[in-house]
Amino acid sequence: MRGLRRLSLASVAMVWGRVPCRLNSRGGQPPAPLGARILTNPEDVFQHNMWDHVKWSEEEKEKARQKADDNSSLRIPLEEQGKYDIDAYKYWDSFYETHQDKFFKDRKWLFLEFPELLPLGLESSATEERPCGLRAPCPEPGVSGREKETGQQRQHAPSHQHIDPLTSDCQQSCNQDGRDTAGAARQTSSFPGEHATFRIFEVGCGAGNSVYPIVSSIKDTGAFLYCCDFSPRAVQLVKDHPDYDQSVCHAFVQDVCDEVGSFPFPPLSLDVILLVFVLSSIHPERVQGVVTRLSQFLKPGGILLFRDYGRYDLSQLRFKKGRCLSENFYSRGDGTCVYFFTKDEVHSLFSNAGLEEIQNLEDRRLQVNRGKKVVMRRVWMQSKFKKPQPLAPPL
């Protein structure tokens, strides 16, 4: 497998430690363990396809940094870079024209990592009685061109209230700006899912690999799913799926980078926003604006769920010279783009949008090709941020 560094068993042993469960971003342990396949004997490295909680030595970190510096030393000329931003939807449209719905697998792991996707009362059923070592596949861009997602274990996150400002009196505790926005929402004409008691919005739905696991789980619960993509072909693939049901799902074409674009739901109407491997495809200079605009649609107490590429992931280090657009931002051979985040960047991104951190993890794993005796270092970011409740007006 060209371009992959083969690690000796000795080097694997040097960078491993025994970690009983994943640590949260504040240094403590989460209520439930996340991942338990820990390599304690380097001789066992090829017994499984994935190992959790990889610890990188300072030498490994420096080698990764040098590799990224090297492959970004020759960049795509400035005069050619504009097309990757302006024509981004065309590149993804071409991708879905070529691959249809055959490239990615359904993300059945979603509810193990993000039980908040389910209405209250169903969250516990998604995670109860799961052993620490349970694994689930996480389909996502594969190793040659789109890196494969990896399975993860359950996480009990702090519960959040599902308050609908369109149907409740919760605005009485809002400040004046909140009351004005909620008032505008109430005056909005009817919209898809207006009678739902719980609303989810997936940004960058692609061919529906998150959509259908969610739809199958929320039927007859009073919940409703919105999903969008800026690729018309992707959205059509979602609508053509035999399980597409307009009573619980509304798919639409939308470029979330469009600062004046409208959405089929009003502000303060969403319980959950799901961003899975989508912000990395957006130009870094646009991402903050996207997150800030999206956060306006969350209810107070609503939650934003995020998973994406982390800095120095294998897929970043495998880029050849001449594919870099800007620091840690690259164009693939098919014209689609990808950025690689750090934990600090993720925290700033969502905090600057007025959201509070619940979880912000760097997920480091060792992916193993047992047939070719190759090990590959993977890095993903996984985070949860909540919209705070507005301050009560002074008495």
C-alpha cells in the first residue's frame, strides 16, 4: 500500500499506554467508557482491525508535523484556487453522479455516539446495557480518497431539554432579543414539521447515510428530520430512497455558505443540528459564519453534534505536494476539499457562535490492514455543544 508507513512492533509498543476509558476535554472521565480495545501487547497488533486510544510519542507528533509541512510546501496557485470554493457543489455533484449511493455505508453508529439524536425517553434505549468494548462501524470517506470512519462506543451525554418556542411559553424567560426572534418564528407561515415535538437538522446529508438510520428510529415518536446538501444529485438520491417519508423527513437543496439563503424552518425551532464530515469540506474562512448562522436555529438548550477530521490524520499526511490550498486545507483529485481540525479550533469555532461545550474529544486510533501487515494512524474530532438558556429578565 503505497505511501503508508509500516510500523515495527517495537515502535508500536513505545507509543502505547493502558487507558481504561476515553478522557473528556476537561481531563475527567465521561459517565460511560468510550472504546476499550487497548493494545497492551504489541505482538497482538494484527489481531484486530482497529485499536482505541492511541498515544503518540513526541517523535511521532514531530514526524507527522514534518510530513504535513512537506506536502503543503507546494500549493495550488492562487489564481486556480477560487474554483474549488465557487464550484464546490459541482465537484460534489459529480462525485454523487459517479458513485450514487454506493460509496458510503449507513452510519448505524450514530445513536451510540450521539444518543441526543433521539427524543427524550428514547435516548436511554439507544445506549443501555452496552458493554464497554462494543464497537460499531462508522462509514465515511474511505482510505483512498475518502477515509473510512471507525466504530465507536456509547457515550452518555448530559441530557438537554427539548423546549419548542413555537408551541410553549418558554419565551417568558428570554431577554428582549430572544422574544423578538421567537415572535418572528411564531408569525412564520406553516412549514414542514411544524407540528413535530422534536426537530433534527442534518447539514450535508449526502446520499442519506445518516438520514435513514435516523428516520427508521424516529417514526411514530413525534420527531421530524430536516436534511440538506448543496449537491442536487445527493438530495435526489435521498428522495428516491424507498424509505423516504415526507411525514418524518424533509430533504432540500441548500448551500449553507449562502449568507442570505432561507431555510424551511424558523429560528429557535431545532432541538439538534448534526454536522458529520461536512465542515471540513467548506473553505476555512467561511466555516465560522456557517456555524454562527446555524446556531440561530437551535432552541435554547438545543445541541449541536459534530464529527470530522483531526489534524495529522492519515488522510492529511497522504496528500502529495501541489494539492494544498492553504494551511491544513487540501483539494482531492476529484476537486472536493478537506480541512483538518484541532481541538482548540473546534472549541473556538462553536464557542464564538455562542454555544457551550459539553464534549470535545480528539479520537486517535490505529487502523490495521491485517492482510498487508500495515498500521495506519487515524485522528478524528468529536464534539457536542449546547445553546445556553437565555438569562431570565430582572425582577
